Amino acid sequence: MLTGKGFGLKALAAAGGFAAMMMAMAPAAQADDEVIVFAAASLKNALDAVNTACQPEVGEAAKISYAASSALAKQIEEGAPADVFISADLDWMKYLSEKKLTKTDTEVQLLGNRIVLVAPKDSKAEVKLEKGADLAAVIGDGRLAMGDVKAVPAGKYGKEALESLGMWSSVEGKLAQAENVRAALKLVATGEAAAGIVYATDAVAEPGVKVIGTFPEDSHKPIIYPVAQTAESKDDDTPAFLKCLRTDAAKKLFEEQGFTVLAPASN
């Protein structure tokens, strides 16, 4: 879903939704001997690099589909083939584990992140994100891009932070809600939104934006990325892939993209 008046947002919503669906369902055609990973969209740059680094240990590169954690969890629930699920929040992992769709003994809290406010790279705007700050004035007649606040983890974190800081009511009518955080990031990079709430790691990955404010960590619940093997996983190399995510080499690559590594190193 992507909502908002003007800016070609509805057209982008249709394209973004179709693309996310195709990315997430693509592994269905892959061979059974490939590790299939469903991962939160915000992981793309880091996880692509980790996947390449892990190939010698796993035997071959995993096939990774990126989309909103909510969309991926629903597709796993509906039977989409996946060996590994990496969510951008604990809620969607819990959603699957409570339905016995993950191997709970493999679940690990892998990474941490922050949310930031970004604007197009040539923007002069700056704001200190604290109670009393006038975020609506910074946005002006433009839009505030963020993930769907009812489903996408980055959107949920963003709404929680805005409510905590007393800003929600002033910007609620200015939202452009996107299918996933990378779609929200793109709206800002292309100038279709005046500002956006994304992960700090997304800001690192997109040269078309600049960080104009960082949300206090105590304004929202901790941002944690859990990983687990799915209950229906068929690939014998899945444990090797999960182990490789926790190696020193993987840790370095995650940290280069701005993630905090939470999981202890694998033996």
C-alpha cells in the first residue's frame, strides 16, 4: 500500500506492490538444493555481501527474496518455499513461530538498527527530533514517506516514535505509506516526498538522501532482526548458512552497513 495525494504515488504503489510480490515468490521456481532466504528489504545491501562471503562455506549462494517482513511472513504462512526467514522485528517472527512455521530452536536475535529522518540530498532541512519539535513545518506541503504503519516494521517503529514525541497528530495527514522501507526511501531519493522515516542502514545505502535527524532510542521499542529456519525447510545446507551469518566475516559486513550485531559469534 502506498497512500498520498499527488506525486505519482498511486502508480508507484502498484509497481512497488507487484515488484515485492514477484521478488518474494520468485524462489518457488528454484531447485530444492538451494537455500532460499526470505529477508526484510532493509537487509539487501548487507545480506547480498554476506551471501557472497558465505558461498564457500555453504556450497553455493543462497537465493534471497527481499520485501516487507509482513509480506514475507504471510507468504510463508501460505506455503511459499523458504528455508530461512529474517524479519525486521520480533513480531513477525513470533507470528510464524506461534503457528509452528519456524524451528524455534534455531531462532536468534541477529541484528539491531536505528530509525532516522531523511530528506533529499540537496535539502537544507534539519530537525532535532525531540518533544516539541515542529516536524510538520519541516515537511511543509510535501509528504512524509514511511512504511505501512500497520504492518511494515519500519512504519510501526516510526509511528511509535512520532507518538512518543508528540508529533503524530501533526503529520498523520501528510503520510505516504509504502509497501516496504526501501520503497519509502526511494520516494525521498526521487524527491516525491519531502522527508522519510527509514532505518539508519537504508540512509547509508542510498546516496540520494541525507540524514536530517535521528530518533531517540527510547522513543520506540528496540529494533531487532531475528532469524530462524522455517519448519518446512528442505535444504541440508541451511544450518551452514545460519552459522555463517554469525561469523566474524559476516559481522564485519553487517557493521559496514550500519547494523549492530547482536548474536554471539558462531563456533
